[in-house]
Amino acid sequence: MKIIAEIGINANGDINIAKKLMLMAKDCGADYVKFQKRDIETVYGKEFLDSPRQSPWGTTQREQKMGLEFGTTEYNAINLWSKEIGIPWFAAAYDMVSLAFINQYQTPLHKIASPMITNLPFVTEVAELGKLTLISTGMCELIDIMNAKRTFEELECPHVLMHCVSEYPCPDEACNLAMIPKLKKTFDCPVGYSNHSPGLVSCIGAAFLGATWIEVHITLDRSSYGSDQSA
């Protein structure tokens, strides 16, 4: 079994927090740490970005999104720190620009986040890279999963389906762990679990039901700014 410590946006745009989270993940025995990468102008529309939002970085959605986002300087530091402390990293890209950006670091894995699984041009672009890819299935119908999996099979790219419930945080009773054996039986491939519940009960249950990869959000402080801290 492989354990992924999902840092995501919980570093709040601060490379020093990111390094602390990476070291914590290493000390806890995680196999990988994971980030998220977005090209803000590609992922979000101008009207949305110009709309109001109070945050530590300003008063608009654009300022908040830009404040959370790491660029080349930060990812170079992440890459060096990863080698120094001995824990590999990768990132879920949310657009083609970000996929190319992350791929330049030759990360060991790719991740297709739940919102991207129905974007078949993006799915194809990831599969063509040929690396082991984790495919999250939050908010998906079985046909969505089938279409993405078919693409990976046709391009002979190794992959793992990650059962996921897109609720932050997700109560244990809503984690729907019965999908893990159903995905294994339906798609005949390795299945993992992307956890959004605050505790470990669902992770233990997922392992018992056959999940071979488990991804867990981590934070230094659940009360910190950000929508993912409590998960």
C-alpha cells in the first residue's frame, strides 16, 4: 500500500509551510506528497476572478487564487527539498498549461483530479505521457470513469482509480466505501481511496476493502485559513 500526503493548497502560498508539511509527511511515513497546480487565467473566467472575495491577499477572487498558487521559484524549492529529505512529490494539474509545467520536473506520478476526469482532451494528454496516473472519481457517473479508463487502456498507460467523495470535510457515514470493491469488480484494475474525512476510520475501512493507494489531506493546523484545512 502507498500513502499520499495531500498538501494541495494547504501551504497557503508559503514555501516555508510547504516544507514543514513535506517534512511532517516524511516523518509520518508517507510515500509521497502531493500539490495542486492551476494556471489561474485558464481555469477561471475574468468575471469570476474580478468578483469580490476577502482573503489575506486582497479583496478579489483573483488575488486569493494568485496568493495560494506556487510558481517556478516555489516548485524549484519543493523539488530540491524533496530530494534533500527523501520524499518524492507530484501534483494534480487542472489545465494543459499546468500539466506541461509540472511534467518538466519529471515527477514519478500524475494525478487526474475529479473535476478533470470528463475533460477527455486533458485525460488523453496525461495518458500519452505514459506515467502511472491516479484518477479521482468524485462526482462521476460510471460512464465518466469508463471513458477515462478506456483512454488509458488504449494508450497503455498504467493507472489507479481513486474512489472519492467530493465533500470537504466528508462525514464518515458519507464516504461510500462500498464503491471500492465495486470499482475493482467493474473495471478490473487497482483501486485507491482519496480521503476527505477528518479522521482515519474511513482510511482503515478503505484498506480493509482492498484500496492499495490512500490519499489524505494534511495540515499543520485545522484552524488555518483555507477550505481544505478542516479535511
